[in-house]
Amino acid sequence: MKVCIDTNAYSALLGGNEAVKKLLDRADAIIVPAAMVAECYDGFRYGTRFDKNVMLFEAFLARPGVRVQPADENMAMCWGTISAQLRRKGRKIPANDLWIAATAFGTGSCVLSYDHHFDEIDGIVRLAP
């Protein structure tokens, strides 16, 4: 199983959430969307523990099976498809979460997130242990 991780799931992992840890340990691949990296660095810069947070994040990214997925043309096409689908439903989600969903869709991954708005997206499986 491939898992595309959202920022809130990464935060839960850092907070000691054993269910998230077990799920990630069982994953064949952990996809880290570029938007999630941006959200993390935004939080690190805004917070007071920049160096510690960067060290922990770099250690996470160095784990076997973890890879950062850049926003490429395929992801952009997925973003457009998902955004149009949600607009037809009269739903809107934050732009970064659209990128996370597009990354999951484009890589054939499940989304690991506690945000319920991912459930509105056809073809996306959300995991929330």
C-alpha cells in the first residue's frame, strides 16, 4: 500500500500516535507531497523550534520508502480534475489539500489525513487511524 501523508498525520506521528506509526511502518511507500513539505516549513519558520523540527523532518524523509513527490505536470492535471469535480459538487477545500489529493491520485496512493474534506473527492481513499 502506498500512503500519501498530510501534514496533520505527520504531526500526529510526532505526537506519538501509535496508529499512524503502525500504518506508516506497514506502508510499501510513503509519498510526501511538495505541498506538505511547504506546510511543514511554514510551521517550522513560524514556530520557536525550527532547528529541532527540521532535524526531525529530515530524519523522517530519510526513512526507507519515503520520497518527496514534486508537483509536476501530471499532478497539475490531477489538481484541475479534482478542483473541477469539487466545484461541480459545490464543495471547496484548501489549495494545499488539493495538491495533496492530486499527489495521492497521481501516484495511486491513499491519503493519510484527519481532514474529512478528502472524503468528497471521487477516487480518493482517506485513511485516518
